Amino acid sequence: MFTDPVKNLKTIPIRENEIVADLGAGTGYYSIEAGHLARLGKVYAVEVQKEYLATIQHKVKEAHLQNVECLWGNVEKLGGTKIGDAIVDVVIASNIFFQVDDRLGFISEIKRILKPGGKVLLIDWADSAHFRSLKPVPKAQTQEMFEKKGFTLDRDVDAGAHHYGMILSKL
């Protein structure tokens, strides 16, 4: 994994009554931890690969969480997450930005679902040392794309040796 979801989530932080969206949830590491942190709120685990959603649902059941909802959705398309407008307090986007084809569409969907002042925890690959096929997006380029779409950088996050991290706010 190379990066620690528990440590990364502590940098945001998530309050117990907040609404969180984990976009590109994968196998649910962040979704499960966010479910424990937002125990009076809600976590949307959004994933396009249905087999990963089944894995997350299994982990949710094992963790006895009632506040995590798994959604099959397209995070690159406006409305593709199936989450309502301006209802999310925190978006988690870990190890997904390098994978999306329509990065500006992805950022637009984040902007649509976030409340004004909402936060994005973005963690992504800084290098491809361990995976030659990996095509990381440089941090400066990622930050610039978010800023052009109406976000501001709050601070950088130490996300490990092979990742960069940042917390951005919706203006």
C-alpha cells in the first residue's frame, strides 16, 4: 500500500457527524476508517469496479458499521457519483488521480458534491519507482488543476516516501 490511511485521515480531521465521500474507494481502507471516525455521519464509498464494492460491503459488515453506503459510480462524470449537490463535508481521493482520464471532470464532480468550505484529502503517487507502468501526475500540476476549478490549497500532507498529499478547500 505504501501509504497509511489511518495516518492520512488524521491530517484532515473527520468529525463524528460529517458526511464523507471516498472516491475511487478501491477495497475500502479509507471508507472503513472514515466510517469509524464519522460514526454519527455518513460515508459514501464510490467505486466503478463492482468486485471492489462487494469487498467493501463485506468489510463494512465485519466492522459492524451502519453508516457506510457503497455506490457504483463514475467519478469522472458530473453527477456520476450519485451523491447530492453540496452535501459532502470531506472528499477522500487516494491513489486515483493518476488513473482518471477526465481529471477536470473528476474535479468538477468533487466540487459539485462538496459543501462550500468542504475539504479534499488528495493522496497520489509522486513517483513510479515500484510500478513502471504508473504515470503519476506531478503535485504542482494537480494543485494547479484544482485551483483553476475553484479550490485553494490549505496545506501539504506527508503521505509517505512515494506519495504526495494535500488538503484543498472548496471556495
